[in-house]
Amino acid sequence: MDERALVALARRQHGLITRAQALAAGGSDGAIGRRIARGAWSRARAGVYAIGAPPSTWEQRAMAAVLAAGPDAWASHRTAARLWGLVERSGPIELVVPDERRVRLEGVVAHRSRHLTSADRSSRHGIACTTLPRTIVDASASAGERLVGRWVDLGIRDHGLSITSVAGRASELAGPGRRIPPSLVAALALRSDGHDPGRSALEARVIEALARAGLPAPERQWRFERAGGRHGFLDLAYPGALLAIELDGWAEHGLRSAFDADRVRGNEVVLAGWRLLRFTWAMSDAQIVAAVVAALG
């Protein structure tokens, strides 16, 4: 058995190999059994083994499920969404396989699809998974409009996602017994190719709330001339109305230095004759829209 080749392969697969891979490297069931008996290998799932003592991670569990399900199984739905960085928690491991296959693995939800092509296949962190457009389409069936919209915005910001690619794949997958998820339809209706998702989730949410209310889109990152010939940028602005909007998200402004700098800039904006609104994540969409409507008069 080519141990060196198997160790190198395991490093690329989160510490795991399959029985088929071990046999292809010159091993046998007897050789596998002896390594398990002496503790050099351990069973991760049926036909999947951990070499040595790799750290137990969520990615390793996802990889074990994909390997155990076979070469035509891909991580999908919320599991793929987590691999793409759209969600932090994802529940049970979810896979998708061709419709003619049935996969039963403990703790795994296996979806079957009649419309599964190589064009839907990608890889994240070394784990076979559905592409970002297919992932969003599949996961949207059990998610609300706002969450789906956040996924789309993250996809655009972090991965250069094309909205056309999502809409196109959703249309291709629709048919008898499967409609485009309403949450996805609603999220895409507020966006088009060229849509700027903003620098943060809060910015994207405020822009979406204003669009839904039929208000004009604010300028983003408006250059503001500060005292002493310096300049800064306002998160959002309606320059014609001298209305500035600052978004106080903890991730962007959690440091004390950033907090203080924001207040200094806010004072300068007001002293220059602008009105300033500040929004936080805890405020409702209705509160945000009402404040902007009142300020715009």
C-alpha cells in the first residue's frame, strides 16, 4: 500500500480517505483492518477512514458524508450555503444526488434531483458542493425573502455572483412539481445585474427597505468635504436634500477609535448644514423608512 500517497490525499480531504482510494493505492481489506485495529486509522463513516488523528471539524464531517455517499454526491442546500460563507450554522449535513439514486446515511439529509449536471458542481474547501447559484436556488425553498436577499448580496460582494445566473438557473429548474421559491422571486425583484450590495449587511438592508417603500435610491459613499481641506465619506446620502445617513453596525464600528471618529465626522456634517440620521440593526424597516420620509419631506 502506498502510504505516502494516501497521507497526501488525506491532507486534501480533511484527514479522510475512502476504501476505494485505499484499494486503488495497492491496499486490501485486510490491510485496512490491521490499521484500524492498531489505531492508525479510524472509521469516520462506512467505507471512509481518518488517517492518524486529524482534528474533528464540521468540514471533516461534511467531507465524510460526501465521500460516503459516492462520487456523484455533492454538498447542497444549507450545507453548501455554509461552505460558501452564506450561513454560520447549517443543521444536518445536506447532500444532493441524481434522482435515480437513494442515499441513506445517519445524520444526513439526501436530496434527489432530476436536474443535476456538471454545471451545478463546484468545490469549496476541498469538498464537492453545488455552485453558488444552484445553492441559493435550493436553499431558498426554506428561507424567507430577507435572508435570501442577504445571501444574494453576500454572493455579489464576496464571490462576484451574477444575478442573471441565479435567475436563469431558477427558471431552468422550475417545472411540474417544482416552482421558483417565492422568497427568491421577491429578493431578485429588488435587484438586477449591476446591483451594489453595499459594504455591510446593514447597508444592504437599509437600501432594500428604501427601495421597497418606493423611495429614491440614496448615493453611497458620498464624498464629504470636511474642515481643513480634508474629506470623508458618508455611508448614504441624499445630497440634494442635504440628508446624510450613517449606519452604526457593530462589525464596522465596534472599535472605540472608530466610534469616536464617527461622532467627530457626524458633528462636522451637522455643522456644515446637513441633517444626519443614524440607523442601527435593532431598528425596524418601518422606523428607518419613516425617518427618511420625514427628513425628505
